[in-house]
Amino acid sequence: MGAVGRAGTICPIVRNSQRQPIAEAGPRHGHYGINGRGYAYELVPGEAPRFSVAGRWILTQHDLYLAHLTRRPRQAEVVEPIPTAALLLSFVLADFGIPGENAPRIPAFRWGS
């Protein structure tokens, strides 16, 4: 596990033993994209969060339902085979999100440049 900076946010990344990226995630309006070599998944809230983060999440690929995740108890009901790195990243995102993803972004103005 690690992190990379992308577009002003910190995005989690899973690497193999040779330090090559296996899976990477990024925010998109409360949904997360999980991309790896040969797959692209979307992690969406399965319920509207009341005060903080949703307790149920759904992992999809296009219109195909892959897995249903719950935060407490932490478990996954997997319908289709998915890479372990993508499942691990799904739990990290469901529990912690991406730091700063809800922070307002104000563009920098450079007067006289």
C-alpha cells in the first residue's frame, strides 16, 4: 500500500513486491474509481450516508455487479471473481476515503505574470 498525488488529492495505490502499481483509486463525486492492469471498477455507496461514510458499498464494472461490502462487520459478498488488490483497496476507501477529497479547491491567481 502507498499513495500518490493526483489533481490535488492523495490517492491510495497497491504495489506488488517489485514496487509496480497493481491498483490505484481516485475520487469522483462520492464514488471511487479503482483501476488496475486489465480492469476498471467503480466503488459506489450502497446507502446514503447519514453523518459520515456509508456503511454499505457496491463494487461494479460497467453494469456488472461484482461485490457488496459492509464496513461493520467488515465483510464482502463477492459475486464475480475480482483481484485481491482491488478488494483490499475497496475496504481502505470504504473505511477512510481519500484525505482532502471534500476540501474546497480554490484556483491560484497570479497577477502580473
